[in-house]
Amino acid sequence: MNIDTALFAATDLSTLRADLLQSGLDSWQAGEVISAFLIGKGYGVSNCEARHAATRIESLGCSIRSLQEELARLALVM
């Protein structure tokens, strides 16, 4: 079951976005950052899917909207 994007605070999304934009992060590392974010919020996530999402987010310019959409696809209610 996926979640509603409204469950993430704008400040949390902005912080995650800043973390993802740090220089030197490849898709593997960005996927780990995304996984850690979701796990820290109490959701399950596939690490493999998080890496794929990181690539999609990067290709879309890492906007808050694309980040919200990908998190909604990834986050699994535990």
C-alpha cells in the first residue's frame, strides 16, 4: 500500500532534496539516502526501487514535486 504525499512535511522534503543534491552522490548513494529517509519515517522501502527512483528524480531536476511523487510510489506502510 502506498502513502499520500501530504504525510511528509515540506521542511523534511526540502532537507531530503538538499541531501540528494550534494555533490558526489551517485544513484546508489542517493537511493540509500531515500531509503534512510523513508525508514526514519516508519515506512518500508525496496532499496533497489529507491535507487531507480533516485535516477528518475535526478532526471527530473530533483524538484520537490518529483520527490513527493517518487516517495509516494516507494513508501510502503508497515
